Amino acid sequence: MSHWTHIHIPASALLVHSKILSDLRGFCDELWIAVQSHS
């Protein structure tokens, strides 16, 4: 199983990914609020 150890995802990549997801979610929330206020 030792040959699988080099295929792990680094923690920094996960942090960047989660930050992008949270930014995207915030953007979608703002967009949704804008759409609701216009209609």
C-alpha cells in the first residue's frame, strides 16, 4: 500500500478549494437576493 502515499491531496489544495466554494456560494447568494429584490 506504500505506493499509494504519493497520490494524496495536500491540505493546502483542499483549503483553496473550500475557499473558492465559499466565495462562489456567497456570490450566488448575492445574485439571488438581487433577483428577488428586482421582481
